[in-house]
Amino acid sequence: MSKLLTLLIAAAFAATTAFAADAPKAAAPADKPAAAAAAPAAADAKADKKAKKAEKKAKKDDKKAAAPAK
């Protein structure tokens, strides 16, 4: 039983190391410029969202000001 358990652990270890060796190593540096390019786009999206929210609030305030007082 001990030999079987040892064999199963060794097989699992061999499978994980073989899988890790197949991973492309050149992809890691290529991801960084893509992430750097995405950061300004995310900042622009946040600015657009804030501008739309401010515009919506201004319209709501204008409607309140234009409504007759009760």
C-alpha cells in the first residue's frame, strides 16, 4: 500500500511539473504593455462616467428649478 501511495504522489508531481513546463514563458512580458495600454482606457471610461453622472445631475437640478413651487 505504501508503494502505491508513493507512486501516486510521484505521478501527480510529475504531471504538475510537466504541465508547468508547457506554459509559454514569452507571454508574461507581452502582457505588461497590454495592461499599461488598458490603464488610460480605464481612466477615460471613469472620466466619461463621471461626466455623464454630473450632466444627469445638472438636468435633474434644472427640472427642479423650473418646476413651480407648491
